[in-house]
Amino acid sequence: MEISEIQVNGYEKVVRCRDEESGLHALIAVHDTTLGPALGGMRMLPYASEDEALFDVLRLAKGMTYKSAVAETGLGGGKSVIIGDPKTKSKALFHAMGRFIDSVKGRYITAEDMNIGIADLEIVAETTKHVTGLSRDKGSSGNPSPYTARGCLVGLRATLEEAFGSPSFKGRRFLIQGVGAVGGRLAEMLKEEGAEVIICDINDARVAEFSKKFGFKAVPDATHLDVECDVYSPCARGATLNDQTLPKLKCKAIGGAANNQLREPYHADRLKERGILYAPDYVINAGGIVNVSIELLPGGYDEKKSLAKVDRVYDNLKRVYQIAKAEKISTRAAAEKLAEERLAAGKKAKAGVRA
């Protein structure tokens, strides 16, 4: 196994791993551990190049720092990616990934993300203890997806209140792009709240299954931005709010589970100019990381504590919207301001303890 450092300004540690025996090619990025060890999910994707994977892991790790700071999890931000087709998963690959995580000596703790499930993490846990989100019967918190979806739902309530003057979902039209573990559950919950739900996904079979089971209207993923809606909810890959897509948006608000939805920071300013309210992704989708963070508290996982903290996504978004309005800035800038305030408070508190 060959592990090498990648020097990146503003990041505490970025490392790559190449393991010829297992075929592992992976990256870990630790952005900031001011508030605690860097907790962030592991994803596996067939990236076109290591540069593409590095771009993704760096954005994700920084997003996790801000996500944990705003949600007050007591943790820092990090992320890991495995470069490869999920169809090539193997025990040897995940054992090697566990050893790679272990080499960071506890500064990075992993969890689920795209194409990585509990079964995969349990194999990783055979070679490192720095894993969260394992099955409930192992005393862990299980699949974080339902908690992410719940956090998105309460966050969308705050967003409706801000954009339309009422927190009611009844009759509101939501367009959900991506009906995976989180997006699919969010679609169900929105329907239960009385919303009209339209879905799309690159996985046609998944869309057909959901449409048949729940009666959702489906539209082709390639042309989904032609649909008029009250709220657009990106729940798949990141960077989908960009120069090409922004002019096509036909919505009053955006709030979804995907990470790093903005391709560039200035896209938040373009949304503000168009009068589209953007719920910053790392604020609205924090439910999953909040849930797994509860595992690390003294006494272990407690779902009641988790749900109470997940529901604070509503309060955090309301605070972001207040800052944005008061200071006449984008909601992205407001969320960063709130995150930086909480990071600064954490640094001050730590300095006080050391003193």
C-alpha cells in the first residue's frame, strides 16, 4: 500500500492511497478539526480522473466543516472518496480502505455516502475503528438517510415560510431530482404532508418503481428543468446549479439533499438576483451527520437526542435567512458567516479550556 500526501492550502491533511493488491485508489481530505475529529462520509464513484475526484473530495470536506459547525455537532469536516466502479467492490478493497483510514490516526472518521452502505462499512470496520453509521444491533446509529430526509423536510418548512409566507406543504409543487436513499424518502414525506411531488432520476428503473408505488408524476431527467415548480430539490450529484442550469430554473425556492449544489460561490448571487431563495445545502442536509455524531457522545447513540437535534435544522435555516436579509447578502454567504461564527466560538472555548 502506497500512501502519499497532497499539499492543499487551507486543508489540514489530504492523502492519496494506491494499493495494487486490492485495486484501491482513494483520497481522504481533512479540512478542519477545530471543533473535533473530521467526520464525513465515504463515496465510491467512477471518476474520470484523480483530479476530478480531488475536486470533489475537497469541496465535500470543506462543506462538512461548515455543516458540522452550523449544526453544532462538536466535530470537524472531512471526506473520503474511492475512485472506481461500485460494481467492482470487494472485501479486499474495503479492508485496504480501512487501513488507509487508520493511517490518519483518528483525525478522520468515516460514514455512509454515495454507493456505500452499512454492509460495506462493516467490512471497513474490520481494519479500523474510525467508522460510524453501522447497524443498530452493533450499537451504532444505522442508515443516516432517513435522518437526512427528516432534516430536509423541516428545513423546507422554514424555506416555504420564508419564500411564501406560510410553512404549509399543501398544494405546493416540488420537483425532486434524484430519488435515491434520501431523495426517495423525502419524496414520500412531502407527499404525506400534502405536497404535489414530481420526480426524476438518471436511473429510469428507480423512477418507474417510485411512480408505480407512490403515484408520483415522473419527468425525464434530461429535461426536468423545463418543469415549473414552487421548490426545486436537488438530491443527487453536486455542482448542478451552474451557468448552464440557472437560466432554466422555473422555481421560487431551492432546497435539497445533494452536497455542493452550487458549482461556484457566485451562483448564489445569481439566484438572489433572480429572486430564488436558496437553502444552503450543508445547512438543510445536516440531519444524517447529526444522527451519526450522536454515536460519539458519552453513553453512545440515543435516537431521542438525535431527532431533537435534527429538527434544529429548521432553526438554523431561519437564522441563515435572517442574516441574509439583515445584511443584504446571499444565503450562501449568510450560512458561511454563521459557520465561521460557530467555528470562532469553538476556538475560543477550546482556548479557555486550555487556559
